Amino acid sequence: MPDGFPLEKCRAVITGASSGLGAEFARQLAPQAEVLVLVARRGEALEKVKMELSGTRTKVLCCVSDLATEAGRRAVFTFLAENGVRPNLLINNAGMGDYGCFADSPTEKTRGLIELNITALTMLTHEMLPLMERPGGIVNVSSLASTLPMPELAVYAASKAYVTSFSEALAIELAPRGITVSCVCPGPTPTNFSQTAKRADGSDTNRDGQGLLRIPPAQVVGEALGALRAARACVFPGVGVSIAGRVFRLMPRGILRWVLRRRSAKV
């Protein structure tokens, strides 16, 4: 197994860093990082995270950018150049969901989800690789939903299936180049995800059984960084999520669709 990524004195770019898992990545990296570049749309929220980290020796920079747009993605690299940052760690955490039937989904929200969850993650990674010093590291935040064809969350689950597959392929490709890639697939986690995934009419999704799999953001991030250190290509944090991930991956698809069909009928 190749050596993992050493977190000490890392220079990390963290997307979606204004809250939730992104902010938690910043908190856990701050005691050992040299530079943290926090990227998100909400400048005030980024500044709050920066203030929270003010007690550490880490240099914290805030880059306000909408990664769902090409201009926003270009702005990140302009920011890095202007501030003289040569990163060696990229944490692709920014993402969004959409609860509800695909046929009724708002076009702009669906397009934005694909741009953020797939295009931004892919293109940021592609453009960051030539800048990345070695040893380098990449953490991609996927989801337990990546193992399932999820009714009422179809585009989100499909986008995360892409992230997991992409990450596992990159882990093989980039290891000989001195870059460790890890993908973290959390289950239900108390962040702002559910609020932003709801539609304007307040549409929600079936949450039966989620309580058994729920784990705090600190545990998700801790296991993700542990996987990066150990060069593990994919991690399902928490005992329940780990078991569920294995079951969903091994279950015959016909049976899985039958189970999901029955669960969907309860909504």
C-alpha cells in the first residue's frame, strides 16, 4: 500500500468551508496546517470560521466564490496566485442536494447541483493538480447515497456515485505521482444540508431509519483525514454507515430496487 498524506504543515484548499463538514475540516486541520484557504459563497460565514481559528498559528485566507460557475472556479486560482499559495491538499467538500421527485425539480436547481457536485469538483481537481506540491492529497466528500438509486433524491445520489467512482479511479492513477486520494461517504450528518435540499414548498424526504446511521461532523472529518493519512481510497465513517455501505454495494440490484420501491410508497 502506498504511503498516505502527512497533514503536518499542509497548505489546504477547502471548498464549502463556511459551515458543516467544510468548517469542521478547517477546525481539525488548523492546529497542524501552515495555510488554510477557505472557499465558499458566503463571505460573512467564512469570516466567522476564520475568527474561530484565530487562536492557531495557521494562516487562514477566505476566498468568496460561487463554484457552481466557471467564473467562480477561475476566481479560486486567481486568488491562490495573488496570495502566493502553492497548495498540497485539496478538500472538495462543496455540494448540494434536492429533495423531491425529479420530474418536478426546478431546472435551475438541478443544473446548479450538477455544476457544483460534479463539474466543480472535477475541474477544480484537474486545474489544481499542476499546482500541487508533492506529496499531495485530495479528499472528496461523497455520500452513503452514492451506493443507492435514491428515489426523491435521484440526481444527488447519482452525482455522488460519480464522485465515489471518480475518486477511486484517481486514487489508482495519482498514487505513482505522489498524490493520495481518499473519498469519504458519510450517512446522515447534522449540517445545513437538509435545509438547503428542501424545495420552496418545504418538500422533504423519507427519513425512516436515518437516526441509526447519524454521526457528528467531527467523526466524519476525523475518519476522512485518517483515511488520507493511511492512503485508504474510500471510507464509510461510523459503524452503522460502514455496515450499510457494504450491504448496499453487495445487495442484488433487483432486491435493492424492490426495497426502495416499498420505502418510496410510504411517502
